Amino acid sequence: MDVARNISIGTVKRAIEIDTREVIQENKIKVTSSAIDITICFEQCYQFHHQLSWSHAEDGALVIAKIVKMICDIGRFYSTQMRRILNGDLSGEKKDKKAVLFELNDKICVGVNNIQIVLVYMREIPMRLNWEELLEKSQDNKEVIEEWRKIVDNSIQTIENDKSRMMEEIIAAFTKQFKIYFNDFMKKPQDEPIDDAIDVLMNWLANNLEAAWVTFMQADFQWLLERKWEEIVKICSELQKQKSKQISYCTRMATAVDIFYKFLHVDGNGLGQEELLTEEYKLLQSALSLYGDETEDLIAIYCSQLTETCKTVEMKYGSLTFTVYHLEEENVLKLRLIRGENLPKMDTIGSCDPYIKFKTLPKSLFEVVKTKHQSNTQNPNWKLNFDLKMSENPSSIKGACLQMSLYDHDMFNKDDYGGSVYIAIDEIAKSSDEAVETTLNLMFPIHTQILSALQDRSDKEANKFSKKIKNYIEAESDLSCVEKEKGGKKSKKKDKKKK
């Protein structure tokens, strides 16, 4: 049996050396001649077993153990040699892997299939060597069969690992080449039509996948598609972070990612929605949307978020009550400020000396208007009317909103900001009959991805708006510090009274 093993290993070596790489169909898998030769070795082992007739089960079990070990040794040896071929390392000397794995071609795909056909035959070992029949003859063989099973399972796992490493090496080569093609595409002139600019990349990608499609088994092809999509998203995400301040770059990338998505989906015949809509892809799409949009659009979205949040925010810094309607013929906002309730104390000493400023976002449509301050009250009654004449029609401004901001008058220091309410101008009533008394809670803006995107930009409009919002956000921290300081003083007074 040892002699037979050595002869078989030698046969496998010669089969690999003379392999012509011509594709042969075997068991519905496209392979080359060396894979056929190794399956013939397996068949000879099986036939040898069946030709023998053993009077004692123990003698038969001993031979089966030798055959199992021989088949496993042959399978592992072949798998190792095939992997070395595909790495350009058959002789043990380092070769240029790029030359072997630079493009996904028929040789590489068939090499993977050669290992797959070995796995198919090795999984048949228990059936082909009649383990169940041996077990029926004597239960004493149960432990022996379990030992054989471990040998086979371990060998199959080793060969599967070889195959997995080969597949990952294919992905590594794909990733390296994709980066080159993708960077070339992104460097092309912005005025070049996208279909022309991406043509070279898409042709390479199509040829790359065609080789796998016509050769790989379905499960391997599906795995390859998923891993390639994963790498495409990863590459684009890394480049997006590096170029996030370049709007045109992000816009072009968003178009390219959409093309890749549709290409791999193939109208439902490729990757499914579940495989494509990964968390990494969703994050990339969100980032490209933010960094690819124009500054005007991002500011409009942020203003819309402010008005929507203001409708539902819980009371923390008090509220303002008012009525307002838009007299469209004269382009005037008719506003009546009625009262404030539970306004915050913004100084460590005293109560609050509140007044309100009126302005519009994202663009100023009238000069800033403000009320006179009321002294030492958290519940002011204003009952004041204002005609706010706008310089242009707000319907032409994306996200246009009215901002009413609370300030605390300070005789010696800068007046403190205490929050705002925001009303979308396109939602304001169009006549006095439609206007209703409204109460909204004061709020501070919050830091969002949109604000981060604006802060990352270099244009004046983005910088001006994001700086303004940032100041509002920081003012909330200052107000929180005042409240903590007041709380500390109150607890000290209680301690003194107890003493």
C-alpha cells in the first residue's frame, strides 16, 4: 500500500507537469487533464478495494484505513501543487504573482475547479468504501470508522482552505487592478461624458466576470460577486473620505457606484438586493449624497430639519406663542408675538431679561428685527405686531424659514443666546383668517452629518452658515454650565439652612 501511495503521488506530479490546461467537462465541472488523472487514481483505489474479498472484517478494515490515508494524501498533495501553480510558485522559487493573478482568466478559474472536483470525490469516500456495510457486519468497527472520518474531514478542510486562499488571492488581484482602473477613470476630465469615461473600466470588469461566469460553479461565482462588490464599496469609501471636500469628485463617484450596482445586479440575475444593500454601501451612499450635493442644497436640507424638529421637540428652554401669516401680494410676514413661558435663566445672578430677534434662514430676506427687553421675568407678555417686508419671494429659496431667537439682555457683557423656534415659510398661513395661535418650544440646533459636510467645505457660503450654527450649538453648553452653577448654589444654601 505504501508503494501504491508513492506511485500515485508520482503519477499526480507527472499529470500536473503535462497538463495542457485544455478545458474538459467532468461531473458538470470544467476542469483540466490533471484533475481527470487524479480522479482516475481515486477510482483505481476504489476498484482495488472492491476486488478484494476478506474473510475477516478486521483485515478488511486495515486495508480500508490504508486506502483512506492514501486518497487523502493524494488529494492534499494535488491541492497544494495546484495552488502553487496559480501563485507562480510550482518550483518553490518566488515568481511575480502579478503575472499570474493580474487578470482573472480561464486558467485561474479552471485551477480552482480542479480542486473542487477533488473535494467532490473525497466527500464520496464513505459511500465508495462501503463504511455502512462494514459497520453492519460489526459494531466493533464504529470507533475505527470514526477515526477514518476524522482523517477524511481534516483532509477536506485542508483542501477547502487551499481553495479559499486561492479565491482570496483572486480577490486581492482584482482589488489591485480595480484601483488602477478606477483612479484612471476618476482623473478623466469632468466634461467627458460618464459613459465614455468609464468605458475602459467597465469592459475590463465585464471580461473579468465573464471568465468566472462560464467556468466557475454557481456557488463559487456567487461568492466571487459578493466579495468583488465588497471590495468596490470599500475602495470607493476610502477614496470618498480622502476627497470629501471635492463636490465634483463625489458626484462622479456617486454615478459610478450606481453603474457598478446595476452591473452586478443584472436586472435581478446577479447579486440580489440583500447582498448589494450592505451597511457599508448604505454609509457610502449617504456620504456621497452629503458631499456630492451643492452647498445650497445641503443648507436647505439642514433648515428643513430644523423646522421639522421644532414641531416635536420637548420643552427644555421654554416656549414662544405667536400668530403669523404671509401676505403674498405685498410679500410681507404679518407676525404677532404674544408671550414667552418658562424661559431659562441665563445669568448666575438674577432671572432673565428676555427679548426676541426675528430673521430668516438660510438667506436674510429682511433686516434683523428685535423687540425691547423685559426686565427680570421668565414669562414675558409682549403682544407686539410686526410687518416683516421681505426683499424677494421666499418660494424661490430652498428651505426658507423664519427664525425667532431668544436673547437675555446684559448691561455690561455680551447678550446670551437662549434658543430659537423655526417655522418653514412655505407652511405659514396665507391670510389672517387662516392664522392660528401657535406655541413652539425653544430649541438649539444639533450637530448632524449635514453640518459636518458643510464644515468640511471651503466655500464661503458653507463656512458662514456652519459657523453660525456652531455658535448656536456652543451657546447651549454655556447655558448648561449656568444651570449647573445655579444648582450648586441652591444646594449650598439648603446645607446652610440645615446647619
